[in-house]
Amino acid sequence: MVELGLLSGTKSTKPVHVSFRIPYYTHWGQSLLVCGSEPVLGSWNLKKGLLLSPVHHGDELIWLGTVSVPKGFKCEYSYYVVDDNRNVLRWEMGEKRKVLLPEGIQDGEVVELHDLWQVGSDALPLKSAFKDVIFRRKLSLDIETPLGVIWSTLDQEDSVLVHFKISCPNIEEETSIYIIGNTLKLGQWNVQNGLKLSYSGESIWHADCVLPKGDFPIKYKYCKYGKGGIFSPETGPNRDIALDSSNTQPRYIFLSDGMLREMPWRGAGVAIPMFSVRSEADLGVGEFLDLKLFVDWAAESGFHLVQLLPINDTSVHGMWWDSYPYSSLSVFALHPLYLRVQALSENIPEDIKLEIQKAKEQLDGKDVDYEATLSTKLSIAKKIFAQEKDLILNSSSFQKFFSENQDWLKPYAAFCFLRDFFETSDHSQWGRFSHFSKEKLEKLVSKDSLHYSIICFHYYIQFHLHVQLSEAADYARKKGVILKGDLPIGVDRNSVDTWVYPNLFRMNTSTGAPPDYFDKNGQNWGFPTYNWEEMSKDNYAWWRARLTQMAKYFTAYRIDHILGFFRIWELPEHAMTGLVGKFRPSIPLSQEELEKEGIWDFDRLSRPYILQEFLQDKFGASWTFIASNFLNEYQKNRYEFKEDCNTEKKIASKLKSFPERSLLQDEDKIRRELFDLVQNIVLIRDPENPRNFYPRFNLEDTPSFKDLDDHSKNVLKRLYYDYYFHRQENLWRQNALKTLPALLNSSDMLACGEDLGLIPSCVHPVMQELGLIGLRIQRMPSEPDLEFGIPSQYSYMTVCAPSCHDCSTLRAWWEEDEERRQRYFKNVVGSDMSPPARCVPDIAHFIIREHVESPSMWAIFPLQDLLVLKEEYTTRPATEETINDPTNPKHYWRYRVHVTVEALIKDKELVSTIKDLVSGSGRSHPGGQAERQASHKSAVATTEKQQIASSKDKVHLATPLNAVAHETLAVR
């Protein structure tokens, strides 16, 4: 046995030559460079790294380079794509590579490292979602041979020692990994005579073998060989090793062969907001402990994943506005709404038990009563806290929790105390506490303070929320079900985070989204935008802490509005709508650039363009009244807003406090029309640099633009297209490659990005490079020429779904637009007949089956869409099942499922229907091994479409398809 990385104890007279070899296609002007931890590889200084040289080998472009090192050399290293000035254009994802040279190597010999470029998707099977949940083993594998140890001895001159290494996290009990190949030492393709690999931990299998040079070139494959003689070779073409014809042929070859190639793993999941779950034990809202029952139902139905909306505390306003789960009071604290008060103590007094029972009856409504539910829970919790606070706060489990979480827990408790004391979350109104300091914080949370008991109550609530959610999360893992969380793009401007870290936020701005499918006027979420420059100074520590906290409970997460990590739609703080914004970061139109194009009247283009005729058209006979109260005539028939109403917020405020409100016949209509006027601009002047401008979104629709001369119109249209669709791409790509890796490297959770909306062309390549899974909603196709997405054509690295929380449910969507329903029936189902007016179970069955049979890694369905599979669950009006209305910034998030999770578990008919859909599609499901994917027969698909089109209200579907054609790449 020879150990790698150990010094031999004697000095070499000649160095060992380490040769790097990696296949990679580059563009013109790009090169590959290897950089590592030792001086010979630049000590992580890319300017001093080893630049590789390209050589064509068949259809491949191979990059080669050699360094001379002493015996016993060990080093970490990575590959980079650089330009001619060694500026980094791309880098590998995943862990740093390691090289450890074997002891006993002969002086002057060549050691060749055969590597494959690591992309983000390579590491997906090693994420906690797969490693700790899907591929979780009942019995852990024992390490047989650690990496760094080889068994073979190289003592023949005409031989080469080859070290094979492969990653395989998905392996059954009593199954081993073998190498088979075209040489005697590799069994001549017979697995019984092949080379068995040893397990070295972290899903890595390896073995070494001395092969005669005459056996080269060698073709080989990895395979699984299990109990009962089950033999499963990897997919794809044979791998190969060849020796160069040069005189310096290597004596040692170390292969890093990436992931064992298997058919793509595919799974299914169910999405439900935590507040929407209904159980027999809850108090008016879904609770963390309800997840255990919901996981039971999900697993029984064939789902490997349960997806939630954000569960952080949102208690900013103290009213139902706080039902909005994306407006966090704290990105670390859990929401007290989801607490099960019955589980706070084993010794709850009888009078409190009666109070709980009464509350259960009163709060068991059709929808969530946010205010009543939260206040009731906190009231009961305070009574139990008074009884047992000393017992809990002195317990070792609480002390451990406090020690691990005090960095965010103490500021959160202090914030909650000050919020209630000053009766506002607006910390600018807190006098001397407006500005956070650690000294003030320590006094606020001191044991000697008069309000220490109040501070401890907030500790107590967060501790129990942690305990209850941890219990549910551990239960889900053991059942083979992933809990998928949600990472909101913003925080409330009156939050713990903006109080403690004001330097990380641009408080004079607001976050939103430009006009898109969800809202033609854009969205204004009200969150301050991020100061990315400041965040980068500590390598995005705030973000990394968020992800670390999430990973305590979740093994996967959804990145809300991932486009915001490329660029964010930034609005002025005084805006109420989302229309008049600009992207940050972005390259503006400079005054010099515009002047060269013959554009010079910047006041005309950047101020609201208001003519008398506009006022007459909008307000009719009342136009003079509106003009006299809101506008000044600065030129004949031209108007500008008065100072007290020259922004959207000022307009809304003036209308509310207008002394003659009775004269305003339709206040909402007047506000909309005034907003139209204030938005009637072509260019937005940069408030931080008045010589920079940004084209207003959809500027061609504005009356201001329509009144311009043809030359100005043509120039501005061209610059508009350049700003929104061309000039920013490289900037946005670079921005995402700075920010997103900080998130992805903060935890081993599986990351999915919500990439809906106006998608820059750089987004999908970056997501692919980083191993981020995208989202595909059939009614919102990313292809501009399609009205409906085609699930069978989705790429593997996606989550597909018929709907999501930000749009109407499948049933509501089907029933709300007759013409669209007919187009879907004709173009997707393939029928010219009239479709059913209602989304009957067979329609839902067809659409759900389309999605489970897609190539997407995940098919995740809102629970409401699954309930349509059974007629009795469709009695409630479909519009009442909508989670969110993005066009309404004050939407009440309160939907509750009308059937308890206990009843769903008992409904074996629904469970069986869903499980048949999942398992019949070849997707993996808990308790069963994934069926092999095979191509389905087009005749069956055609028959199904004919049958679904054969009747109007009763649709009969063919037997569920049991296979679908997929990409042949493994989960990598």
C-alpha cells in the first residue's frame, strides 16, 4: 500500500513533473488557466497561475500545462477561463480540487491529472436535498479506503498506474461500483472480472490499477453491481484513456471522472403556503407541526418535496397587512403565527386549555383571520410563559439555542419591544433608539432592565418556533421528503435588518418589477434596494447568514425574483406604482450621447408633459377644478404639478386630505388620471447625476413621446431597445456572478430560481453555469412566440408547474377566459371541439400528466390544482383559492384549504390517483425506486388527445402514460 501526500524522507535530485489535462471549448480570445494554493500555481493569484496550452484531440480541445514540484507535493487548485490580460471570465463551481502525490515516485517522472470542468449542476446530487433526503441511506456506508491511499505498486517499466475516481451519491444497499473495460485488468467488459471501487466518503468511490502500456488506448465505463446480480452500466458513450506519443509519457494518471452517468433523476412535489394548511389541531392557521401530517400525505401521494412560502416574522404594522409573507420584519426570526400553543408545555392549566379550545372553534373559519389568530396565540403564549419561563430559559436546550442565535435574536427582541413601546415599526420615530448601536442594544436586553421579561418572551417564542419547525423538518427528512423554503428578494424598510444594518440598504429607493405578465403597470413592493457595493466588503456576510439560518430547516429553497441578483427594478421612494423606474445597476444614456443624436430638450423629455387638451380629455368639465388645485400653468396651455403634489405619494396624500373631498366624484379615477399625468415622461433623470438619463418603460405609449418629431422618436426608440435589451447584458452577467455564488456557497441546500418576467438574455446561461434550477409556468412561456409552454420541451434543469402563488389557480385560469380556453383546447389538446366550461377532474388530470411527464427535474403542483382531480373538492368558487393578486399591493394573504390534512390522508382515492400519475411518469417517489425512463409511444399520446376532445363536460382520458423521452444527461 502506498500513501499519497506523505514525504519519502529523502530529497529528490530531479523534480516530479505534474501535468494538467482538461477538455474545454473556449471562444476566441479565451484561455484556460490553473491556479492553486502553492507558489508554483500562483498562491491563488491568477496573474501568477499556470496558463495552459490548447491541443486538438479528435473532436475535443484539450488544455495542457506542466509544473515541476518536489516529491510529496500537495496542493489545492481550480481552473479558470481568462482573457488575454488574465482577467477572469468564468471559473469552476464546486469544491477546490486537491492533488497529493504518491510516496515512492521515481525522480523526474510525469504524473498526469485528467480533469473535467466542474459546473454548478455537477454538485446537485451532493446537495442536502439529495444527500440527506432523497438518497438518504438507512445504514451509512463505511469508509473502505480514504482518498490519499493507493494499493497498487508500480514496479514495471512498461506499465502505468491509473487511479480512477467517480462520484455516486445514489446507491442502493448491498450495491458496489465497478469499472469494466476492454482490457484484461478491467474484466474485458465482464462485471464479475471488473475492477471494484472502494468507498472513500462524501459519495466518492475510487480504485487504482497498474495497466501495461500496450493496453492503451483503453475504453471503460463505471457501473453498479448489486444484490441478485443486478447490473447497471452508466449511460452515454464509453470513456477512454490514451497515452501521448511523446517520449515523456506519464507513469501515473489520476482520473477525476466527475459523476457516474445515470438517467436523469426526476421527482414531484406539492406547494402550499404554511398559513393555508388546515388540520384538526390548528388554531385558525397552518402551524409548523402540521407539516408532519402534510408530509405523510405528500409521501403517500408520491411527492418527494413540500414547498412553502416565506415563514419569517412579518409583524410590521400590527394588522392584516402583515399577512404579506415577502415583507420580512426579520430575515432570521420565524413567524409567531405558526406556533402551536398546545405544544408549549406539558402542564397547561385547565383554564388555558379551555381558552385554547374556545379559540379553535372561533378561529376555524373559511379563511385566515390574521389579526385575531395572531393576537389570540400571543395572548395564550404569554400566560404559559408566565408559568414556566424560568424552567425554559434555564434549560440547556434554550441556552444552546440562545448561544447559536443571539447575534440576530437580541436585536430582534429589542426591536419588537421598541416597536410596541413606540407603537410603530418606523425606527426613525424612536428618538435616541433610531440609530442602532451595540451599546444601546446591550442595555435594552440587559437582565437588569425593567422590561427584561418582555425581551425574554420574544426569545421564548422564537425558541419554541425553532423546536417545532426543527421537529417537522427532521420528520420530513426521515420520510424522504424535502422541505423547500422561500428566500424573499426584499425586506420591509421598517425592519430589524434596516435598523441594524442601514448601510446595506438604499433607503431612499424602492424595489419592484417592470410591467410584465403579472401587472401591466409594473409592481412596487416597497422594499429598499440593496447596497451591493457595501455588502461586498464583507463578502456578503448578511446574505450568507440568511442562508445558513434557512439551512437549519430546509434542504431546498426558491430564490424569489432571481432577476434581482442580475439587476433590480429601482423606483424612487416617493413612487407608489412600479412604472417609472430604472434598472440598477445599468449603463445610463448620457447627456453627451443624447446630444450627439440630436436630442437636447431634456426638460421637455424628463418632466411630465401636460397639455390643456390632456386635462380636458381626462377630467371633462371638471378639468379647471383639477388644474386649479393640482397644477400651475407655466406656459400657455402647458401645465406642471404644484410642489405639494408632484409625486405619486404626494398626489395620494393630497387627495386623502383634500378639504373638498365631496367634490371629488370618483377619487380612485382621479388618482389614476393624475398618476398618468405625472408618469407622462420619456426620460428619467438620474437624481444622483443629472447628466444621466434612463428611458421610461414603454415610452412609446406615452402622449409625450407621440408628440415628438420623427427624428427624436426614431433615436429614442433605438436607444430604448439598446438600454433594455443590449447594452446591459455583460454588466448584469458580471453582477450576478459576483452576488449569486455568495448565496450558493453559503449552504448545501438545493437552489431554484424564480426566473419569470422580463428575462435578460444573460440570465439562463448564468443559471445553467451556476447549477440553478429555473421555473416554467405553462401559461407564462419564456418563448415569445408561444402562448402556452410545451412541458415536453422543457429543459431538465427546471421546475415545471401549471400555476403558482402569484397567479390564478389552474381551475380559475381555465374558467376565467373562454377564448383562451378554446385556444388551449385546440393547440394543446388538439381538438376543434368546444372545451368544457368548467375545469373538470379529467382536464386537471390531462394538464397534471403533461407536467409530470415533462423532462423537468421537478414537477411541483399547488395543492389547489391537485384537489381539482376530485369533483367534491371543487365546490368552492375558484377565485377564492388564489393566494396572491400581484396587481394589488394590499392584498390579504389568507387562503385556507377547505379540507383538513387528516381528511386528505384518509382520501385513498385521491392519494391513489396522484400517486399513479407520479409513478406512472417514471418520477421517483418515496418508498419506491424510480422507474427507468423510456420513450412513450406517440400513438398513445394521440389517442389520449382524441379522447379528451371527444366530449364537452365529461372528459375521459386514456390510461396514464408511463414514460417520456428525456435528456440523457445525468443529474450532475
